[in-house]
Amino acid sequence: MIDLLQPLANRLDIFFADPISRCVLLAAVLLAHFGLRLTFYNRLNSMGWKRATIKRTEKIAFAETWLTPLVLGWAFFQPISSWVRGESSFEMLPLGLLAYAAFCLVLGGLFGFLWLLWRPVWRIQHVPAKRSVELHDVSKQTGRTLARTRKCRWAAKLPMNQIFEMAVEEIELPVVGLPEQLDGYKIAHLSDIHLTGQVAPDFTAHAVSIATQWSPDLMALTGDIVDKQPCVAWLHDLFSPARAKDGCYFVLGNHDTRVSDPDVVRDRMTDAGWIDVGGKIETVSLRSVKCQLLGNEWPWFTRPDVAVMSESTVNFRLCLSHSPDQFDWCRRNGVDLMLAGHTHGGQGRLPLAGPILSPSWHGSRWASGDFYRSPTTMHVSRGLSGVHLLRIRCRPELSLITLRCPGS
Ligand SMILES: [Fe+2]
């Protein structure tokens, strides 16, 4: 131990004198180690990199996550165990081990604080939207078996798995900057359909049917439509029954890059009557209000040209974005309402703590829900499906949103 650190080691020996406090400190270091890897995993999956690069990095990171504590524990078992038993002081531990523990505690503490800060239970930057939720047992209501594969049948039987329990959520969403004429405007928002072939298309058909029966003014689909090439053939039949007074609009998501040509997905959706706004700006009149509809598919495809947006004078901007990470882009560009998906609500949510896994640069902060940061209100859907056949306390969501002027 170098002389400079001697006084610090002495103080730590006094503070962590007994074996119990040393066990707690060791547990905190391990928790920080794993928490930092989870932080990395969430950010990695928010990147616009090629899927193969992300998967390769993920495998290396997964191995490192487990190997680092195992190798360190094995290599320094003797000094660590005698320190935990209170038989030796901090200065007897290898300097590299102490440095790594300090790194984990400082950085893990910082990210841990931010993680705690953005827990849904605190409602920070959340919009107080009224929600009424109706649960649909889609299999019973359609009379169809939804699992198409043995893997899916097994997954659906797992206790607490909610993959087929569709939550139809009617949301009264206050939107700052909403023109009075648009008070009561109805948007059916679908996201993350994930046609993989594991789940029968009847599940998606049910969502489209319920959304259409609600008679929305507009229908929006925010990406991750299809994962597997054979399911591209399903798109026309699934989406052509959709109806909305001002049209049905869609953008693509990262999973739509998994088919051989994402442009074919755009073509099939367009053939089904949907309007592709990916990377585009559509100027439309909604209840005689001049509006812009924007499609943001960043970072996997394109996003609208900011120069074109700033030139026009419009009364309301609505952005469909696959990722909630484009919230700040929307805020910078005067978007009033942003609809997003991608994070699947975290796929699973702990009591009180909420979501942990979320492929976002902001971790699980915007995993699902309604948020406001001036001048943009954002609704993030939990989506309807996923490639992972597991949802715990995180039902598939069909959002039926009625826009409201705040205070109306
Ligand atoms: Fe998704």
C-alpha cells in the first residue's frame, strides 16, 4: 500500500471493523459490478449498430460480467476471506482489487442514484393521465389458439407470464400546446407487433380490430412490425382492416431490419392502406388545424430534415418515433406530442422498483408511460408483443389515447 493511501486504509479499518459490515461492503461492490453491466447492456441495445455487432459485444460483455468476479474471487480468495473474517486490514488487500472496488462503488453509486431517481413510483416528469384498463383474454375472445410453436406453448404456461393478456388502455392525455379544436382528438396507438411466427396473427388482428372499433381520428404504429421474413406475407391481411378518419400512419423500428428488405415491409403496409412517415414530414389538416406528422426512425433508419421543419408554421406537431430516446430531438424541434415504443415497458417490472431491462440510452427511465418535458408530451407504449416470450407484471398494451387540453 502506497504511503498516501495509508491514512484512508486506517480509517476504513475503523469504519468496517467487524465481519458483518465487511460482508455488506463486499455485497455492495458486487451489486455495483452487476448494476454497471446492466447499465451497459441497456445502452448497448439502444445503439444503431448492426445486430451482429451488438450480439457479439453482448456475448463478450456477458462473459466478462461473470468472469471478472469469479476470477478475482479465485485469485485473491485468501486475502479476501481473511479480510472478511476481520483477521486482516484493508492494506493487506491487493491495490488493483481495491481500485476496482472503488471504481464500482463510485460509478455504480452514481448510476444507482439516477436509477432510483427515475423510478415510476416518484412520478418525476410523469403526466397525470387518467387511464381505464380493460383486460382482453385474446384466446378466449377470438376462440383461437395463440401459441403456434411448442416453445411458445411452454412459455405461455409459465406462472405470471402475461404475453397473451392484452391491456386495452383508454388514456385521457393532457397535452401542453394542444390547439382547442383538437381537444378530444382520438389516436389509437399500436407498437411493437413483432411478427415472429411464434404467436398467431390473430393476436395482432384483435388489436387492430379493437382499435378500429374505437373509431379513432388517427391510428399510429411505432415500429417493430415484423421479425421474420415469412410473416411479411401476413401484413396486408392484418393491417388492411384498420380504419381511422384522418388515416393510419407508421414508422419502422430496429427489428424491421431483420427481414431481407425493410422497404418491402413499407410497401406491404402501404398496400394495406397505411401511410409511411418514416424519415418524413407530412403536413395535414386535423379538424382544420394545420399539423405536421413526423416519423423518426433514428438511429436505425432516418429522421426528418430539421431545416424543413423550422421553415413551416404549423399549430401542432405529432411525431411517431420507435425509440423514446428521440424525446430530446422532439423537444429541440418543437414537437408537441411524441408517440414511442421499443422498450416494451421493461418486459418485466418489479414491485415498487419497476422496470430494469430497457434498451435505451436512458435505461429504464422511459420504459413506458406518459412524460412531459417542455414543450413535448411523450407517450411510451409497452407494445403488443416481443421476441422474448415472457412478460411479468408488464401486459401487452393497446393504447387508445384521447388528447386533452390541460385543465379541460
Ligand atoms: Fe420491440
